[in-house]
Amino acid sequence: MKQRMISAADLGHLDEVPHEAKPLALWLWLNLDPLGRGPMDPAWIARETFSTPDDVLDHLVALMDADFLTTYVAGGAEWLLLLHPLRVDMRGVRISTPEPPARDRPWTSVAVGRGSAGGRERARERARAQVRAEAAARADAWDAVAQDREEEPVLPERPLILDAPPMFCDDHMPHGAGKTKCGPCRDARLKRDEWLQRRIYEEKLTAHFERVGTDDEPF
């Protein structure tokens, strides 16, 4: 690619360009073909300029409003066309972008920029359509997230303690024998402790086998 120089006269064409769109204007000057033509591809431009397609579309529309560029349709695709391309030595340069239709050429208009109305309107409609589509996609994504967060109500597990054997003998239920020693109460507590330990061990084994899987081999 031949070296391109931006002159003071070229910079004068940026006077009407919003400040936020000027970096893109400079990039288009330096990266479209020598005739100021290139694909109308916001995703590609976003990747090359480390931006987002939404921002690129907004800035392209701003550049069209400032009569810095227009668009045209040729070969079944939409193309960008700078209204003030840089001066480039065209010797030995091969151009692969298609020619704009005569009615879209800005130099055929009575005033510069007047021929860009059709391209600007197409770009606006395209931007609006993409914004609507992306807004709908974001809404669907948030709905999906909200549905995932809505957990099904689950009944709490019944505590093991509620099914355990009594901790005192029948004569001293439910408060125990106090400071009085009672053999049946001691036996009831031992039976209760053994039952609880067995059930806790069973629950831990169940959780282990759920994690590692089980086979059909008996112990």
C-alpha cells in the first residue's frame, strides 16, 4: 500500500465531523482504497479499530450527516464511499472495489453531499434494524437468565433427629431423670447415639456414591 499523507486541506473536511467520529474518519482515509471505497461492514471495521459494531454504525451515520462519506450498492453488496478521499499517486495501483452507479456519484450532484441522502438513509435504517435486533436479543438473554434464577420450590429435608429413638426411658420422658442416675435412660441415650451415627454414616456414603457412581457388585 502506498504511503498516504493527510494535508491541512484534508483536515478541513473534518470541521463538521463530531469529535467522537473523527478517529474513524482518519482510519477510513488511511485504510479504504485510494478512491475512498470499501465494504460497508461494521463488524470488520470494529475488529480493525478495536471498537464495537454499534459504535461503528453510530459513527458512520455521523460521518454521513457531516457529508464526509456516503454509501452505494453494487454487485449485490453495500459499499462505503468517501466524499473527500486523500490525494494518492495512482500509478501502478489496482482497484478491486466496484464503481458506484452514476446516480450515487457525489460529483454528479449540484452540491457536494446532496447525492449522499439515499446512502445515509439506508445506513440509518440498517443501524436502526441492528439496534432493534440486538435489543431483542439482549431482552431474550435476560429473560433466560431470570428463568434460570427462578428455582423450583423444594421441600426441606426432614431432620434425622425427628426420627431418632427417644433419649430417655419411658418413666423420665421428655426431660430426663435430672441428677438421679437411671440405667434405662443411659441405655436409651446409647441406643439413640448409635442410631444417629449409623444414619449420618449412611447419608455420607450415599453422597459419596452419587459423586463417584455405583456398580452392581454387592459388598
